[in-house]
Amino acid sequence: MKLTKTSDGYVVKVPDEVVASLGLHDGDDVQFARSGVVVIPVSEEQRELALEDMKRLARPFPADYKFDREEANAR
């Protein structure tokens, strides 16, 4: 990506594959936010496989488990 200064602000040039993976079109309004998260585009098949893996690896909570928001926020 490349940042370019214009008379009324800045322009960020984004690669075509990133624009396509985000479903953006010419003229769309976008917002940027600072984040430590990296977005990696995946196919629908890869997404479904990942969801199946998460379901297979999931473990249920014990029957007597109760989340206490006050206790969690007190830490």
C-alpha cells in the first residue's frame, strides 16, 4: 500500500486483491482503525473447514459453571 498527500487530504492506494477480498467498490466510504489484528482472506471452503475444526475441538462447560461478571471485572 502507498500513502499519497493530495490537496484535500491523503489517499491510500490498496492492492486490487485486498479491495476484492473486502468487497469494496469505487466510491465506497471506508474507515481505518489501528489494530494488532491481521486480516487474512480465505475461501468459503477454508472458512467452513475452520468452523468444523472449532466445533470438533470445543469442550462444554461443567454443568455447575456460572460466569460471574462482577468477579471477572474485579480482577
